[in-house]
Amino acid sequence: MTEALANLPVAERAQYRHGVSLGGAFRVWLRVAALSFGGPAGQIAVMHRIIVDEKKWIGEQRFLHALSYCMLLPGPEAHQLAIYIGWLMHRWPGAILAGGLFVLPGIISIMGLSYIYAAFGNLPAVAAFFFGLKAAVLAVVLHALHRIASRAVKGWPMFSIGALAFTGIFFFGVPFPLIVLFAGLVGFAAAHAGSRAFQIGSGHAAAKKALAESESLLGENLPDHAQPTIARATRVSAVWLFLWLAPVIAVTALLGAENVFGAIGLFFSKMAVVTFGGAYAVLAYMAQQVVETYGWLKPGEMLDGLGMAETTPGPLIMVVQFVGFMAAYRHPGTLPPMLAATLGGLLATWCTFLPCFLWIGLGAPFIERLRDNKPLSGALAAVTAAVVGVILNLAVWFALHVIFAELRPLTLGPVHFEWPVLASVNVSALLLTIAAIIAVFRLKIGMIPVLAGCALLGVLLHLVGAV
């Protein structure tokens, strides 16, 4: 924003915001989408740099407040943050523009890669390419775990919640929503009682002078369109609930819940409601459900899909499109397999991302009035600590299926988990994984070069007969 715009009064800022700048918003959000590699942390950092530091659309505190609310919601927080900011700046056209452009590159790229995977995935060279990607994906997940844990787990109460979350989901199979609910209630109650045990630092922008709300284009005051009213909340709920659920109800009524399209619609709609804690928490829940409960994918294929999502722009959780694609590809019914796969992938994407508009439209006007609410902040911190334990579960699950060819179920009373058969270790996968971890943690090499390098090494190992 130029110096002249910075000095505009509030009324003129609003006129600029809702008029001239809507066209420019398209270019801004397209740029955000094109640069959105690296999972939710990377995407949020890109948004902060462009929206707060460069464009000065909103101030630092409003950005962090919006992010905190999005982290409390089910579903992908980076996508919801884009919708939130787009809605604040340009009403619902801005929300649709921001949310739509944020996922569009991922939809196109994952769909293209899914076609290649379905058609040629059994070719040795293609399989070797994804073999290398799996090792790098494990390193990326471990890096995300370290990054979130270093920020979120402060002191023994936070550590205890993370440890309990991992123990509950890995050893006892406690449902993910119950873990998040328990953590949120503990954090809320502790903060309400005056405890400071559940707090999260101010994040990546704390080291420099934060942009004040008075210096931003939005200004300090809440725009008229963002004022909370029951009538607006009712209208928003009616519109977005209809858009979300109408296709699911129609498919289920016509084909039945047991049909793959009905199952995709119902599963991903349920996932959109219960997966609190951000994209990695969503992955942890989805990975085990689609492999162990539905049998749509094998563990290695889930890692292949995650590798696609890590190497393409857009939300990491866009892997849902690959899951829906492969599920329908293998159960096409009377449709041609590729057509069924395309429809299955798009249905999974629709049911995952469209509810985000509902959560923002329904809650954001009210949450704007709850800045600096300590009980809510305590709940957020405790949920984030629990998510660390859930991501650790995801990392262990990935590691077992990447490095070992055979796992043996063990049951000891209420404890049930899978234990690797040590003789089934894949030495090439183990060495690739160690190399990827060293590259990410020790050498500080970026995510894209590590992913590309491991994929290339996978192909080279195939050429020399090692895989």
C-alpha cells in the first residue's frame, strides 16, 4: 500500500477496499496460491508476507487473531485463513475469490498426477519415483512435527497433553475428535481459572515491528458487512449448507451409502466436521481411515498421494482428491474408470473445502469480538499440543510403512498396535529416509529440493537394481 493510501480516512479506505482493489485482489490471491508450497506453515508464512508486510491489508494482531480462530476449526487452517481475509477485505466475492484461487492450482496439478499414477503407476520407473518421494515425505512430516512442537509445547502441562494424545491414538485407538475435545476443555478450564500454562507465542512475526491496525488498509474498525447478526448467520448457514450437502444427499439417495460415491461424500463430509487441529491432524485421521477402515488405498499409496501434495502448490490436504480419485477408480460401477475417478476426486475435494466457507461465514463475525479472550487462547494452545501428539502418530505410522515391508499386530489387553517385523526392513528405504532427514534437519535444504532429490535417487536405485 502506498503512503497516500496509508493516510486515507476510514471511509475512503473502505471505498478503495470494496471498489478499485477487488481487481487487484485477484492478482494477489493468485500469487499466494502459486507460492503456496510447504504445507500449512509455509502457506501461512506466504500469506503473512504478502497480505501484512507487503500489501498492508490487515494488521499483525488481526492476522494472528484470524489464524487462531482458523486453528480451532475443523479442516485446513491455511485455506480458512485465506477465506477469512478475503471476506474481511471484499465481502463474499473476496472470500470466494481467495478460497477458490487458493485451491485451484492444487486441484489441477493433483488431478493430472492422479491420471498418471492410475495409468502408469505400476511401471517400475514410476514406482521408483514415488518410492523416493516416500522417504522425503517422512522427513517433511518430522520437520513439521519439530517446528510445531518447538512453538507449541512449553512446559510439562503442554508436553503431557501431547504425550497423552499420542498414547491414546497409537496404543488405544482413541477417536481423534475425543482427543481434541478433551485437550480443548482442559486448556479452556485452565486458562479460565487463571493458569498461564497454556500459552502460545506470537509466532513468526514477533521479531520485528508489527503492523498496527491503524496503519492497515482495513483499519481498526470492523467493516459494516462483518458486523455479527443472527439474520446474517442464518442466511450464510442456509446457503453454504445447501451447496455443501446437496450433492452428497443426491448421490447417497440415488446410489446408496454403500456405493463408492456415497461413501466418499459421507466420509469426507464427516471429516470436514470432526478433524480439528489443522492439515496434519486431518492427514493423521484420514490416512488410517482410508487405509484400515475403507481399504481404498494401501499405506504406500497414501504416502504417494502425500508426496504429490507436498510437491505441488496449494493446500497439503489436497491429497483428499487423490484419495477420492483412487477410491472411485477401483470401484467405478458402470462408469469408465477414469471418469469415475475424476468425479470421485472432485466430490472428495468439494466435501473437504466447501465447508470452510460455512465455518468462516458463520463464526468470523462473532469471533472478531473475542480478541484477547484468554480461555479461548488456552483451548487453542492445548489443542495445538494435542495435535503434536497426533502428528507424531502420523510420523510413526508413515515410518513403519515406509521402512518395513511387514507389520505384525500386537494386542495386550486394551493396548493394540502394529509392530514391525525387523527382518522385513527395506535397506534402500531406510538409507533414503536417513539421507532426507539429514538434508532437512542438518543441512537445512529446502523442501522442494529434498523431495526432488529423493525422487531422483529412487529412480537411480531402480536403474541399478536396488529397488
